[in-house]
Amino acid sequence: MPGPLTPSDWLLAAPLLWLAGGVVAILVLDAFRPAARHEAGLAFLALLGAAWSLWPLAEAAGEPLEGIPGLPVRAFSGMLEASPGNAVVGLLCLGAAALAGILSLRSLCRLESGRHRTALWTLLLVAPAGMLVTLASSHFATLFLGIETLSLPLYVLSALRRTEEGSVEAGLKYFLLGAFASGFLVFGMALLYAGTGRMDPGAVTAALEGGALARAGLGFLYAGLLFKLAIAPFHLWVADVYQGAPTPITALMAAGTKAAAALALLHWAPPAGPLGSGAWALLACATLALANLTALNQENLKRILALSGVAHAGLLLFALAALQAAPGSGASVEAAVNFYLVAYGVSALAAFGALELLERRAGGHAEASALRGLGRRFPVAGGILALAVLSLAGIPGTAGFLGKYFVFAELVRSGEVGVALLGILLTLWSFAYYLRILVVLYMKDAAPAGGPPAVQDTPAAVALWVPAVLVVLLGVWPAPAHLL
Amino acid sequence: MLAAYAPLLAWLVLVLVFVTGLLWVTDRIGRPRPATGKADTYECGMEPVGDAHRRFSVHYYLVAVLFILFDVEALFLILWALQARELGTPGLLEVGFFLAVLAVGWLHIWRRGGLEWDR
Amino acid sequence: MASLLAFLLFAGLAVVCALVALFHRSVVHSAFALLGTLLGVADLFLQLGADYLAMTQVLIYVGGILVLILFGLMLTPPDRRELRPARIFLGLAVTGAGALLFLTRMDSGAWKAAPLQELPDLANQASPTAEPIGLAFLERDSWLLAFEFASVILLAALVGAVFIARRRFRVDDEGA
């Protein structure tokens, strides 16, 4: 019978209500006062509100990495479940949307004389709402709804530059493949439900003990999730979509979608048991190797960063392998994953954000030839990109290093030393293409300034400092990291 | 339970029989008088131009998508309507929230000219 | 007996129409053939006791998706190329293997949600499902969140559709 909503229901619903409220406010204002340009302000208000309402939960992440993180909050009779560490990742998703918005203020918002603004800002609010639901999903209904809600806005936003073939291609490609992946996901859910009669993460455990039907369902479910996370062999869309999509949207996809899908995968990962760590470790190594191999031949910096994202997603699977190998390591693995996601997220945001600013100086091109030597001409944006690349590579002193360190530490602790060594070797291999970005940025013979002079974009230049500072801060002062 | 659908089946059969029967009857009792004008797409008025296989305005597609979206909305409403009394005021508030969000979407397409044909 | 006849009738309709949809030369005919397939599936839902699902199938798929497919065809330039037999055979092989695997490996005991043995009687035992589904969606301790959140995703789809299908604006349209 309908009882009143519990405090934990409200706690997890509040950020969603803020975001939905922002969408509604933007659309209503746009309908009656189309001339007034309120969209950006309202959107930032909604994002801030969502972050503010998520904060109490994130703040509860008070225990150190070794201990038990704060108790997860369950809401809507188990539809959603979020630990404080998850809430921090949720804040990252909100921040990614905010940064994407700030980067769009002087570029995407002005496309086609600003007629896109309403669509842009509403979809920029819906996407993080989907991410929040996905990363806290503990029921098939919320998992599917969350993934659809985060994907749908991104399909449209990828195609935002309607006059550019690459952008439209990115949107279409992402949409078609994403729809296919959603089909896999739903089919997997149906089989799992048929085979186990459950719709919560317990279905995974039951499926592993159950018959072929449920196991097939499990395979389909993971295929759908791994597509969103861009794990080999489901990673082929990433380079094209990340390259074609407008760079602010790419930043949101890289940081937000990946984080949400990864946490969903962790929620729905099988507990230690019959599946073993081998499958995850194998997938992780294959993904890392394929991403590295492909990235070495790329000429476009956005593609290189996209493939770096694939490699990072692959590395995340090592955490799942550790979870499999060592039963009872759930809490510390989850903490490591949360930190890893935040570290990768801020690095990717800084990288794509800085790349967007440099791209504008190079007439909208992200080719290595067009960006030659721009790091010297634009020391701030170039420096932030270089810093982010160092963090993505995992140089000590940056957040990226600690993220990788925590994951590999979990792997070693679970007794999979061999796998950990292999992973570290594969990571070292990736230095080759990160180094290449640095070389391009600081090359002697700078590219001639191409295209019309870029608009002065103070908000973006200022906002970019936030992820950049976080990259360093999380790298040298891991105390906040232990909060996860 | 299945017996409850017998009228539906009977109706389906009736429709099929009636339509095919009507066509059959007109075919039998009608006296065909072929003429060139009758073979045209329109007997009077517009002269058809070109091929039917041409690309249509994307606006048709928008209309179809909007139709499906509101179709889904209607399906959700049916669920509530069947239980409206039992669910009482809380149910009304819940469905009100659902409808309000979608009403905003309708407002958006209306004000943005999504419902106008010639934009 | 009646249910078996109805099953054979509608399942046959679904399969035959699906074959027509696959192999007919004209895509428009294929789209219309889908009508029969979708109706046949609706009947299968009905016979399994899922009356609300059957109604959904008719309303959304027969009424909506089919129209969308037809409009989609109107937007596409005609492509009169023949289907390549190799592709058809590959497709048949893959789906056939999948179906075979499904039928042989999935013993009836595997269906926890609704064991296979009970299926023939389901339609006769089941009561209308729309009301329990409605209760489940709107009660606060079950699917309420999914219900309300569905409105947000529908809204996003609306905004996205209007954006995608809008005409391209030129600079001289400014102020319109």
C-alpha cells in the first residue's frame, strides 16, 4: 500500500528532481519568453541544486580506503542503491555536465544563431540524471531506464553540429549501435528473469547457479553493459563517435557515461564464484592491448584520447578480476573503482576541455598536424592538456597514477600478481601515444594559425582550472581519495 | 479467460468476411466500363507528377515520433485510470507529476513550431 | 482445443507474414506484412495471459512503430537492389543456430519465472493484468520511480526529436 516516501527515497530522488525541475523550467520559460536567454542560468542552477542535494550522501564517505565505506542507501524498495563513494562519482557526472555546458557557452550555444540552446541545455540536464540512475541502479527497471536516459540525450548531442558530416555520422553511429546494445541488454534481462525469477542483482548470483537460459541472459546483459563501457570487442564505435561529436559533449561522454556504466557493471558483477577472474582479466588485457595498438596509428588527438578512454575502461576490469579472485574484497574494490573513476573523469575532462580550446585556435581541427606546437603558443590550455595527458598515462604525482595504483594494488592483494604485472606492462606500452601528444603540443615548427580567430572564451578558460587542479590535488594529497 | 476474447475474434472474422464479401459482390454485380480517365490517379484535379518513390519531408517522421511518444503516455495513463479510485489522492499526484512533465514537452513542440506543417 | 486453434492460426499468421516481410521485393509490402507478424505476436501475449502486454503490442507496434517504419520508408530513396543470397543464408544460419540452441539447451525447468509446463493453461487461469501492473507502477514501495522517470526520458525523446527533425536555419532566418 502506498505509504509516504522514506527519507532515503527523498535523498536519492532529490538530485533527479532538481535536474527534472531544471528541464521543465527551461522548457516552460522557452515557450513563453523565447527571447530571454535563461537556459544556461537555469541549467547551472539545477546542476548546483542536484550536487547540493547529493552532497550529504557524498560527505558520509568518511571512512578510510581500508575500512568499510559508509553504508549504502537503499531507496524505492531497492530500485536504487548508492554508497557514499557512488555519490562522489555522481558528483563527477554532474560536474562533467556542468563543464560541458561551460565549454558550450561560447561555441555550441551559438550554432545556427542559438536556436539549439533549448535542446542543448535540456539534454545536458537529462544525461546526468540518467547517469545518476544508472550508477545507483539495483533493479532491471532502473538499470535499463538509466542507461536509456543517459544515452538518448548523448545520441542527439553528438549530432549537434548538424552541418558537419562527422557530427551527424557520430550521432547516427552511436544511436544505431547503442540501440543494438540496448536490445542485448533487454534480452539479457528477459532471459535472466525467465531463468531466475528475479530482477535485482541477486539474479546474477542465481543465474550462475542456474541453467543455460539464465547464463545466456547473463552474457547478453554484460554485452550490453560492456558496450556502454566500450570494452573490446564492443569498443569500435568509440573512436568515431568521440571524434565526430562536439568536444564538450565528448568530455561528458568520456567522464560521465564511462563512470555510470562502470559502476553499473560493478553493481551487477557476479560475486566471487564460479565465473572466476580469468574472463575479466582476459577482457581487460585484450581491451588494453587493442586500444594501445590502435591508438599508436592515429593522427587525430581526439581519437587518441578516445582510445585512451577505452584503455582506461579496460583497466577497470582488473578491479572486477580482483573482486572475483578474492571474495570479501567488495568494499575495498569498490572504493578503488570509485577513486579510479573520479581520477580518470577529472583527467578526461581536463584533457578534452583543453583540447576543445586548442581546437578552436586551429580552426576546429584536432589533427596532429593542425595542433603542432600550439602548446607553446597557448601555454595555459596546452599546459592543462599536457598535465591531463600525464595523468592519463599515470605519471606519479597525478590523480591518474593513484587511480591505477589502487586498482593494481587490489589485484595484487587478491593474489593475481601475474595479471597485475601484465596489466602494468600494457599500461607502460600506452606511454608511447601519450608521449606523442606531448611531442605534438611542444613541437618546434608550429602550425600556421588556421581558420578565423577564435572567440575569447573566459568562462571555459576559468572552468578548465577546476579539473586541472583536481588532477594535481588528488594526485599529491590523496586524503580526499581515502574519503571514497 | 480466453473465452472473453471470443467476441473480438468474431468481430475480426466478421470484418474480414464483410470486406472480402463486399469486394466480391461489387466485382460480380458491377458492369465494368473501362475509360482512360478512370485509370488516372485522380479523375479530375491534379495531374500526378513523377514517381511515388520520392523523398518526403522529414516532418512526417517527426509527426510519427510524436505520435508514438504520446501513445506510450496514453498506455501509462490507462494503467492509472483502471485503478484511479483505489489509488486515491496520492495516485492522482503521482500521475499528475508524470503528466505535467509530458505537458511541458507538448508545450515545447507547440511553441517551437513542431506542430506546424510549413516550417 | 480452441486455444490451440487460435494459437496455430495466429502463430502461422506471424510466421508467414514475417517471411513475406523478409522476402518481398517491395519494402512497402514488407512493411505491411509486418502488420500480420505484430498482430500474431499480440495474440501470443494474449494467450499467455498477458492481456495488457497484448494491448501494448497493438497500440505501440501495430499502431505506432509500423507508421514510423512506413514514414521512414518515405524518407528513404528507393533502393531496388536485390538482396544477396549469401547474406540471406548467413542470416538464416545464425538465427537458426540460435533458435536450435535455444530450443535444445533451454529445458523447461530453466524457466523460473513461469515454468513451461503451465503455459497452455495460463490464459485460462490468469486474471486481467492491467490492474496489478497499474498498482505496481503507482505504489510507492514498488515501481513508482520507474514510472515517474519514464516521463523524463519521454520528454528528452520529444526534445531530441524536435531538434533532429527541425529544418536547417540559415543566418538570414534570424528573428523569425
